[in-house]
Amino acid sequence: MKQKLLPYIKKIGIAFAIAYTLFIIISGVTFQFYIKPNLNNYKSKIEVLVSQATGQRIKINSLEARWDFLIQLLLLSFL
């Protein structure tokens, strides 16, 4: 029984690894070429959302984004 399932488990594992790798690649490309260049377009939306969440008026002076391997960073500067 186990010998019959082993090839299927390996195939499922390989398919999962390929899907995960493609997801990471597509996420990185989307972040680098769509989100990062258009970051200032989202500035007002982020200000509104943060203001609503905190109950205070928030003004963002600058936005910066980085992709460090699997971690996306969005840095906000308030002055």
C-alpha cells in the first residue's frame, strides 16, 4: 500500500514546490515592476486608512518599499 502511494506523494510534493516557486517569482516581479513604481499613487489611500484606524490625522511624507528575499517592506516616513 505504501509503495503504491509513494510515487503520488513525490509528484504532489514536486508540484507543490513548483507552484510555490512560481508564486514567489510572480510576487517578486509584480512588486518590483508594478507596486514599487506606483507607490506614490497609493500614498493618499494609505493615509486615509491609517487615519481611520488610529483616529488621528496622518500625513505621510515619503514611502519606500523593498523586497528582502521573502519579506516585503513598506517604510513610511512621517514628519
